[in-house]
Amino acid sequence: MRDERKAFVSMTRVAAAMLLAVILHSPADAAKIKREDWVADYSAVAMGTGHVGAASGRAGRIDIEVYRWTTAEERQAILELLATGDGKKIRAGLDDLEDIGRVRMPGQSGYELIYAWQPEENGKKMVVVAMNRPIASLPGATSGNSVDYLVGVAILDPADGTGVIAPAVELEIKPDGQIDVAESAADALKLTNVKSGK
């Protein structure tokens, strides 16, 4: 269990190093964007790790819709927001973002995406997305200092058909300017059978 949690924290740190951007308001209404105009969409099977938190023991379909990709300028803006270290300010900033996609699971209305990026790692194109909220209400995610700015993060490896979702993480800026995971309030959801609809 300790080794698995260590591997999960390592994975979320990789995601954090690649992710996050402020999505500036755009004239386009995301709710009116037609499916054929999405830049990407993925389906996968999500499996809980069997430990504590909302991800425990769950398995089911998950869909990720990406209406547009994040820009480098937008990413820099959210780095500056995170660097303030002010939880309430970060929370307010996240709430002001316009969604650029959605993560959906059966029986749920879904979660807004505020970030979508395609970094390359070891020659492979990955997909990193972030939500402005935790994926579910979790013990520890609704109390304590980290409640103001927990977010959900997902990493997809479409070539291998695998991925992972960190349902609730708190991000921080280290002294060297890099993004790091300060706290994780839930175990990861493993993604398998990742397929692109585009």
C-alpha cells in the first residue's frame, strides 16, 4: 500500500509539472459547442485502487471531452495565481474560469475542465487535463486548510491506452518555481482501455 501511494504521488507530481493554466473568458459558449468541433474526446474504464476515498473500489466508464487546448500564455497566468499561496484567492480564480471541456461518469452531470494540454514525454504525446473541483466529496477534502483549492487531475497515455486520475490534490509552487503536489486527499483511479473518439 505504501509503495502504491508513493507511485501515485510520483505520478501526480509528473502531472503537476506538465499542467495547469488559466482559461480566459472567450465569446464562445462551451455548452453550444458541437461535438464535431471538439478538439478531442476520450473514453476509458476507471478502476478504484481499493483504498480510502471516493475512488475506493469503483469501476466504470469515464468520458473526457476537450473543446479546445490550453495556451502557453494561459498556463503562465495560473502559475502566477498558484504562486500567491492564498487558498481563497486561488479558489475564487478557479471559479472564474470558463470551462474548456468536461469529464463525465455514469449518473453524474460531470466536472468542468479548466486545463487541457498535450505535452510530450519520452517521445510520446500525453494528455493532461485538470478540473476546477475535486472529483467527489471525500473525507479530508471538505475540511482543513486545503479545502479552498483542491482540484482533480487526469493524465492519459492514448498510445498505451492507460492513464490515471488524481481525484483531489492541492498544488503549490516550490521555491524553484516548479509546481508540486502539496497534498492528496484520495487515492488514484486507474484508467484502462483509453480510446480516442477523434
